[in-house]
Amino acid sequence: MREVSQEVKPEDSELHGVMEDLRDTLTELQRVHGLGRGIAAPQIGCLKRLVYIQTEGFRDYLVNPRIVWRSQEEFMVWDSCFSLDVAFFVRVPRSRRVRVSFTDGEGRLRLEEFSDGLSELVQHELDHLDGVLCVDRVRDPREMAMRKEWEKRYRTPGIGM
Ligand SMILES: [Zn+2]
């Protein structure tokens, strides 16, 4: 989880299997936990630069994603992670908008701009590829909440993870 993942190469033969695993794992986690919108390959033990996102407005793979631009404007979001067992939530700053280049699940090279909820999600998942967890981005250590408290006081639809 703390390591830097490697670029995906076109000749990676196990890639297809990893992609299927990512989709199945996220679907199952969403069913069990009732939240979560994305997953990164290192979370299932594969140190490759590959992310899968499955949420309203976006459902695709991001292969070798790279943030090529980010807005100066930031916003604060409550975030958590399956790799932290979704046991607690932390409040972190994220860029309001990011532009990302990646190869999608069909092998097409794309450049997409994400904003707000999708922007913070993409930043969270791409952090995993560099071994960074949302807890590393906490500015104020008092801004942590156990899941129960977060559900009661802070939960807003579709945020984090
Ligand atoms: Zn995560």
C-alpha cells in the first residue's frame, strides 16, 4: 500500500484479469459497505498504475492516469478508504478541478476534466498509485471522525473514496 506502482505496459498479460478483479472487488465492497466509488490496483495487491471508477456519471478504467493540470482552488472533503476498513473518516483538502490523461478500458487515450466529487475521487485513487493514503493529507489532526460519528454529523451523499 505504501509503494509506488509501476506503469502498465501494453504487453502486460495479466492486465485483463486484474481489471476484472478490480471491478468485481469494488462492486462487492459497494454492496457490503454501502459506499465507495473507486478502487486502485495496489488495494488488491497489484502494484500497477491502474484505477477503476464506478459511480454516477463515470464508469471506466484509468490506465496510467496522470494529472496534467489542477485548479488552484481547493475544497475540503470528508474522506475514507477501504484500505482503512472504512473505520474512520478524515477531512482533507483536494483540488476543485483536475485534468487527467489516461488510457480507458477500451484502450483509447483520453484527456478528461473532473470537478467536485469526481475530482476528489480521482485524486484519492491516483494517490494510491504513489503509496499515499488520505490520512497523509490531513491538515488538522482534530478533523478525524469514527464512522458512526461521521454518519451522524457529516455524511453527504457520494463523498470520498
Ligand atoms: Zn482508498
